[in-house]
Amino acid sequence: MKKSLLAYLLIGVFSCQEKVQVPAQKKLEAHPFSAIQITDDFWKPKLEKVAKSALPASIFQTEINTGRIRNFEKVARKQGEPHEGIYYDDSDVYKALEAIAYSLQTHPDTALEHKADEWIAKIAAAQEPDGYINTYYSLTGLENRWTDMEKHEAYCAGHLMEAGVAYYQTTRKRTLLDVATKMADHIDQEFRQANKPWVTGHEEIELALVKLYKATGTTRYLELADWFLDQRGRGHGRGAIWDKQEWGPKYAQDAVPVKDQKEITGHAVRAMYLYTGAADVAVANGDLGYMNAMKTVWEDVVHRNMYVTGGIGSSGSNEGFSVDFDLPNENAYSETCASVGMVFWNQRMNLLEGNSQYIDVLERSLYNGALDGLSLSGDRFFYGNPLASSGQHSRKEWFGTACCPSNISRLVAAVGDYIYAKTEDGIWLNLFIGNTTSFTLKGKQVPVSIQTEFPWEGKVLVQVDPEEELEFDFHLRVPGWAMENPVPGNLYSFVPGEKSNFSIQVNGKEAKFKMENGYAVLSQTWKKGDQITYMLPMPIRELQSRPEVAANTGRIAIQRGPLVYCVEGTDNDGTVLDLTVSQIPNYQLEEFKVLDERVLAVRFSGNKAGEAKSVLAIPYYTWANRGSNEMQVWIPKE
């Protein structure tokens, strides 16, 4: 990726900064969604739509309308039947099972669980005696397995491992987990133990192996994840993507060793999965080499290559990155899976450093670039997520390459995973989502509940009910949008206007706190019934891009809280590409509904063809739910 002089100078500055290692006593871990009951008026209906609409749609497409499940049945029959579909289609079955596992945790469903068990039995029957499982090669010739690094064998295996872990954790049923461990053992023997070079064309297995290690306690899975990471950038890559002149090793993040990587390149989803796995290994092993590389690459992504929606990967030709600040709006690719990957990666970065800036980016991607991929009905999807449209974009029932529907389904179903982080002696509140849960701190139970109307309102009530008085730190994230700038590095910044501030009370009195890594830290002895009242300001703000982003010259975007807004033709006389924002917009909130979704829209003064207009903007995640029409996020300002 060609860098501007400014970018090189910035990288030099960042490279000179000390990289932070979280002290051992403050090692963070995620508080699992399985311990959380979502009560939130914004997210609970979305979990229900995944359970009642997205998953049934996925089951229909996977089992009836395509040959994904039939392929497993054919392998078990051993009658020489042909493979249906694409060589990586097994992965969609596994992602669907993972999403089902998460959904069953929050929405128990006997029929859905029976369907999952039925699929799992067919998967188990398709496993080869040596543990290998991949329907493409079992049906087209096992003699060709592990001969093409781009055929996604390890990618499919990684999604199998994630599904096996998730389904076991939800149901305690081991069948799928046992299939996954047998495949992991086969891969370990085939490559790491034999010291046979192998570069995964599409990364995924690295992060999955860490999950498998945590679920089973088998250290060789962590060692295998580290081994796969270390294979990259050493000239081992072979196959079509490495041979294509316009792509080459950078496409698969294979140009230099992972610990030496400093910039984001290539395919966006592959990069996100790789860096999530690297951060996982860094946390598990305390590996400073991975920590420092991840910090440097993260800065390159967020400061120079991220859309205001938290989407990444502007180029459709390589489903990834081109050059710094190349962020077109109508031609934006910004794949849903890449935004899902941004959520994964930024959570791991937060666990590495305990810094709230990563949750700022996670939240931006979650509420905008990722959530946009799921329709309000739950059964239509976006693959790419443009920031402007002339009316050519529409949500689809399914895709030939169907990674996005199951990916956004599993993210939404497990959104509770991202609310908290924890240590043995502290709680970190990262996302403001209504829920009830309980922590174990210093051997004592500490039930916690949250009530909020977020993201529409900024009031967050936190009830803390320890079983006995207990001293610990409660860390409240202070979002960047509640301060002066919404994104680290000022790729986007607020137009000067109303200043923001926040307030914290404990039991009705102003709380004493210290600021630490973007968190307000409340240090005290907590007793049953203590209540934190956290008030986050949510003014309507204008954003502007750095001048290097040519596509946004003279334009502004609208943001309130974590939500980015857009204007859509349906609400504005059919057209919006000819709209401008008045010098004095007089922004006002307005109760509104997009289909059955209650939102707070933004009304403002604008112009169209020289005529003054009252313009309505809606949250970006809700657009294109009422048919194809014009839309834009970045609007010219008079």
C-alpha cells in the first residue's frame, strides 16, 4: 500500500511510542454472553429477529435451496456423487450452527436444537477416519487435499472449531466439538508436528484454535495457532492469490512476518481474522511482538483506512484495501463480514491494553457498518455497505458466497460478549446495553444490572448488588463521541459546536473518579443496592473528514451518540443526491419509525435545486428497508 508522506511521518511517530502491555494483575478477559440476559429494548428485539427470521432463512438456504447439507450426506453415502456449490461452502454450515448455538442460549427452542443435532450427526458421519473433514475434497478426490493453500480447508476447519466450541458451551453436547478436535489433531500432525510449511489463504483457523484451546485446555492448539501465524511472510505462500500480479502476497497478509507488519493490506475479512487471532495469541502468551504489531496495524486501519460507519475495505476488486484515504462513498465495498471482524479484533485489542479507544471503534462498527448488514425484518441482508446510492442497492435474501448472513447473525446473537470485560478484582463496562448478569470477584458474587434507553438516550443506570460489602474498581467507558472527537487519530472530527461532558453519580451524589485509559474508574467499597447514574451527553454533531479523503471534500456527516445518520429518498421527496445542508441547519430530534423500528430521526434545514427544504435523516443501519432509493451519508454543506 502506497503511503503519503504524512502517513509515513505518523507511522514514525507511533513507532516511537512505547507499546503498552497490560500488567499481569490487570489481565482482562471478556465476560461471556452466556452469563448475561439481555433486557434491552434496542437489542432484545434484534436477538429475537435472528432467532425467528435470520436463522430460519439460513436453514432454508443451507438445507433446501442449496447443496450445503447434501454434500455432507453424499460424503457419508460414499457413492461417488458430485459436490454441489463452492469449495468453501462447508464454512456457512458451521457459521449457521454457531449462530444457532448463541441463539439457543438466549432463546431456547427445541425444534431448532433438534435441527442442529440433525446437521451435526450428518457432519460427524462425513468425517474421514484420520479426522480430516471437508466435503469438497472428500467428493472430488482426497488425493488432492492440502495441495492448494487457497482452497479454504483451514478456513472451513476454523469455523468448524468455533461452532463446536459454541454448541458445546450452550448444550454440553460434545459431538461437534469432538469432530472439531479430531480435525485439529489431524492438522497439527500434518503440519506443525511434521514441520511442513503451510500458509492459510483465508485466515480464520488462528483465532478458532485459541477458542478450542480455551474450551479444551489442550495447549497444542494454542501452539498450532502460533505456528500458523509464524508461517506468514516467509515465502511459503503458493497458489492463485500469490501468483496474481495485482494481488500477490499482500492480498493474504503474507508479504512480511506478522510481527513485522505495520500497515493494512489486501482482503479485509482475511486481515481481520488474522489480526484477531494474533491478538488472541498475544494475550494468551504475553507476546510483545504480536502486541506491538497489532497496535501499529490498528493505527493504520483506524487513522487512514476506515469509513465513518466503522466499515473497512473500500475496494470491490480485492474485497479489501487500496491506498490510504481512498474511501469512496457510492462505490464503497465495506463488506459486512469485515465490520463483524472489526468487532472481533477491537474487542481483543481492548483486552490487550485495557484502553477504551478500541471499544469506540468496536461500537462504531457494531451499530453502523455491521448492523446495517441485517434487515429490520431479519431475513434480508447486505454484503457490501455503501455510504451513498443512486438507487441500485437493495437487500438480498441470500448470496452465492453466503458468508455475511450467518456472520451478522452470530454477531447479533452473541452481542452480550462485548458488553463487559473483567479482572479478578474489577469490572469494565464497555457497551451500554440493558442486561442482568453476575460476576465473581475475589471469590464473591456480584450481581449487576443495567437499565438504559441507549442508543436513543444517554442515561445509564447501573445497579450493583454484591452478596456482601466488597471493595473493587468499576470502570465506566467514556465514549469518544461524548468528548471532543469520535475517532482516534482524527480521520474524522466534530465540527466545532456544542461541547460535551458527562456526569456520574453514586446513590444520588456526585461520584469521585479518576480517568484511566478512557475509563472513569470508581474505586470504593460496594454494598447491595448501590446505584450508578451515568449521564452521557448526546448532542447532534456534524463530522468532517481529513482533507486527504477527497470523496468528502465540502461535505459533512451527522452523528448522535454512536449512530451515524443518512438521508434517504423515501423520506425526502424521492431524491437526496442533490441535497445540501444549510449553513444554519437547526438540527432537531424527531420521533420516527422505519417500518416497525422506533428511531430518533434528525430533522434539519437544507436546500434542493435552490429551494429551501426540511430534510429528514435516519440512522444509517435502517436504510434500504423500504425498497431501493437514493441515499447518502456525506452531504454537501453550503
